[in-house]
Amino acid sequence: MLKKSEPALLIKVEQSLSLLVFLVLLHAISAVVVFMMALGVWFKMALWSFLIISSLVYWRRYQGCDYCFTLKYSENLFWQLIANEQKPLDLTVLKSTVVTPFLVVLHVKIASEQGYFMILQDAVDDDSFRKLRVFLKIKPQDETFL
């Protein structure tokens, strides 16, 4: 019996408003905590400087679309990552990937390095996000997983 070929799964991850809100809240709460700490003024100023630098770095990353990428899965090529119109990188999705109704944290291995990709529901169209979640839940026994 012939094996039916599946079409390639293509997930295009765009800017996420939820990620921006999370980053702003994280830095705001951190600034309040630093303000409430019983530390010397100079140490507080140093911590606030680090927070300001951190917020500027994350803002530049967000504005530069560093959190935008495309994931592709096909039976022939397995998983590929295409970031900022660059050459596709082959990757392996690890079993420690987390799948929730509003968030997918892909734990991947690219070459010999491991990393994480956070995919929020509002960064992907609803149908693609649903397909990705279902695919990751159904295919854990696949040879692409370690």
C-alpha cells in the first residue's frame, strides 16, 4: 500500500503584541522592585541603568523583527528554520517542547547547539497555530524527535 504524502507544514511567525506587553510589564515590575529595595542610591542607579539598557535592547530586537521567522516541516526535509530571509537551517525538535493552548515553546537542536523558540498564539494565524499544536502533539514518536 502506498504511503500518502502530506503537504509541507509552513508556520510564519510574525510580531506578537503579547510578547511586547510581556516585555514592557517585565521591565516595569523590575524597575518597581529595584525602587523598593533597601540599597544604596548608587547601586539602585546602576540597576536602573541595566534595566534601561535591557529594555532598549529588547525594543530594538522587537522593532527589527528578530522574533520573526518561518518554520517548515516536510517529510523529505524534516524541520527547517528560515529566519530573516536567510538560508534555511535544519533543526531537530526535542521532546521537551512545551505545547499549551496559547503558547508553544519549541526546544530545538540546530547543529550541535540547543535553543528555544517561543511562538505565541497572536504571532501566527489561527489555523497555522492549531496545525502546529496538533502536529507536535500527534508526532512525538517521529524520528525527528530525540
